[in-house]
Amino acid sequence: MFTIVVRADLLKSFLEAALITGLSIPLNFQPDKIICDTVDTANTMLYSGVLIPESIEIDKPEVVMLEIGRASDVLTKAGITKTTLVTLTRVDGGIQLSINKVKYIIRQSVNPIRKMGTLKFAHPLSFNVETNGYAGGISALAAQTSKDDMKKAVSLTFKDNQLILQDDVDDPVTVTWEQDEISIIQQDTTDMQHCVISLEYLKESSSVLKIFDTLTLNMKTDSPFIIKGESEKIKLGFIIAPRIESKS
């Protein structure tokens, strides 16, 4: 059994990020944090999150598979702010969420907990970008795209210390970040790095990462694209499989 108090706004972001991969997700309750590592059914996007509670009382660590589809809506309608706290209590059948006189049980899922192996990627390039600019670039591409075509390919290219984002169409939208707008963390090679990712995945991941001021991107040509954000109380990250499509 356990009782955990967390910031409601951070829990909402934590769950909304997990929702991208599926309605049922495993939450790993530890003595000092809540962890979520899960992958979508197509094995094309992996989500990893860590949430640091304000307080926690726990008998022993426990992983619970939960149906979180309605949980973020409940948090929103409860009228949360950055100072609102929510209590999570282990109960029969799931986790009880208590906030602003509202109580809601996040039901335990009948789906089996998927075992996640350790994933290690030796990406030669890692750099930071300002979140608003990155999310704005993704939104600019999405604004030119119909809802039915959101799965189209988008190119991310890092060359000559520039990041170039471009949709793969005859009349492309191009967004470029110059050298002074990028903070390079690691660059093991000066070769161009290029990957092609689904616009849908880029848009979904950027929308939940807006709570961070900066984002860290990791790239390697034709390899999974890694994007993550981190602050004192929460870490969110995605590993997105590459794809290549011909022009429409």
C-alpha cells in the first residue's frame, strides 16, 4: 500500500505524455519517485518519465498497470494550478486520485505489464534547443497538413552546426536553427546527421514537452530520434523510431 502526494500539474503532464503510447500504462511506484517506461503497440515510440513526489509513504515498491484515459481530464476539470496537490492512494482495483474534494479511481488494467529491456544508443550528437521555438517549428509544419496526413515524413538534418526541419512535400515548409540558437552537448563527428520521423509523433511529443524551457535532442543518421526535457521534479522523454517515405 502507499499514499503519495504530487503536484497536480506535473502529474497531468506525466500522464498525458504516457497516453501517447497507449491508454493502459505501467506506473512503477518507488520509495522516492514514480517511474513510467512504456512503448506503443507498434513499437515505434517509447516513453520514459520520472515524477518526484512532494511526499510518499510506501510499504514496498510496486508496479501497477493502469487505465489512464480519463485521468488527465479529471485533473483538468478539478481546476488545478501550479500549487495544487493531488494524493494518490493504492486501493483495491487501482489508484485513488484525490484533489480539490474530487475523488477518482484510476482503474487497474487487465492488460499484462510489458517487460522493457535496457535500451542503449550511442548517438554521436546531442544538443539543446529552446522549447518554444522547437514546438513552434513543429506546429508550423502541422498547420500545413491535413489531419489524415499527419503520419507523413518529416526530415531533421543537423549540418554545419545548423538544425533544419522540413516536411517531405513538393512545396516544403523549412525551419532552421542557426549555431547560436543551439547548445551542443556532444558532437563526436562533424558528419551530417539526418533522420526522418513521422510528423504525428513529433507533434505529440512536443506538445507534452512544452512544460520545459529547453529540450535535449539526440541524433544519429537513420537511427531512433531521442527528445527529452528535465526539471527538478519531472523528467519526460521519447525515443522515436525513424521512417523513410517517398514524396507524395
